[in-house]
Amino acid sequence: MIGMPIYPRIHLGNPDLHLLLPQPGTNEHFQGTDTEGIYREHLKKLGPDWLYRTRQVHYTWNPSGYRCPAWPEIDWSDSHVLMGCSLVAGIGLDDADTLDRVLAQIIGKPCVNLGVPAGGLQVLHYNTLRMIDAGIRPLSVSLLSPQWTRTVYFDNPSVNMGSWMLTEMGADYDPNLREYYYQHARTSPNAELHGYMHLRAIEAEWRNVGVPIHIWSLDDLGVDWHNFPDLARDRAHPGIETVKLWAERMAQAITPKP
């Protein structure tokens, strides 16, 4: 079998396991679009009943930048794995309100949050191969699919790219990377088909090693990117009640009633 090149050279408790580092999580109070500046603007604009006027948000990151326990502390064979982007990572939500925490309470089993903020299906495919090669066999995998047009530029560190690259949000990126993404996404269905093939491959690879996998789109969960029932602190990601609805639907698939 042809081995994958080791990238990046980050050991995660198992010398054969190298997951792609997310956009690093290091701040315990703010992350990604959930910035202190945005929070202060919301304080000025939103009324006295705004939940996050008084509710705290804490982020706990493991040494590898994921929002879950350190790798040696995880009993993979007795845990369910959640994969996805910032929706799974829980940007704007307190540790206690993230999808993995809520789902674990419902099904009574540990859930491991492998959400990669801004990550796309290439990143999740890379991580899938690393986990399978390292012999990790969780109870199940639930994947909330990011937008199919996202891609990653493999470097050290890697750069996750999506539609924001071509807006004002992408102004600080290397112009060559912005052009790289433009060429990737400008002609449909090129980007979409790349995403679709990665998704199908992830599904096949987990099933091939006997791990049940449940793939979810936002449509499956009854929402779209512009129609979350409630919002997290950054006002851009799903809020507490939305995540509860998602966890309830996922739980029905993971532990179906007889």
C-alpha cells in the first residue's frame, strides 16, 4: 500500500496518526468570526435581552487545535466521531453547547468533535485516511457536509479556502491563493464535483472498515446557511436551539429505536 506523505509533522499521541491542523484554536474566549470586536458591536446594537450580553462563551482546545480531549485521553472504540467545519466545531458557542456535547448527553456515549473551522471535504477526507491508517475504529462517524466548493492549499500551515476568498473577507490572503481558489470555483461544476467525489470516498472508506457513517447536509437537518432558527454569539453560526434540533435528529440515526 502506498503511504501518504506525513503532513504536517504533528504527532497526536499515536505516531501513525497525523490529522490536518485546523485554523488553530488557541484563544479560550474568541475564535474565527467570533471576535471581540464583533461582540462589542453586537453589544451596542442588540437589546438588553440578547442572550450573550450575560452568557459567557469559553473555548477549550486540545494540544492539536481541536475542540475535544487530547488524543491519548480518547477511547476511540467507545466514542462517536463528529466531522465537519465550523458548524461542528461550534464557533460562537460555549463548550457546553456544542453539537458533540449535546449529542453525547442524548445518546449516553462520548462524542469526539473533529470540526475544522473553514475546512472543506478535502480536509475531512485527509483526516479520514489518517484515522483509518492509524487503526481508529469509532462506534460511528457523523459528517455534517461543508460546502462542496471549498478546497485546501496544502502547505505548512495549510490554507482552507471557500467563497469568502473572493469577498472583502479574503483581502488579507495571498493574491496567488485567491486566484487559485477563483480558478477552482469559477466554472461549475468543477468545484462541486471535486467535493462530491471526496464525500463519496469518505463514505466508502469508513464503511469499508466496518464503521457506520451518517452523512448530513443542512437540508437534511431542516435549515440552510441563511435560515438558522437561532444564532450563536457571532451572529453567523447556529445557536443553542438549532444545535439541539440537529443533535436530536442525529441521535435518531445513530441509535434508532426498535
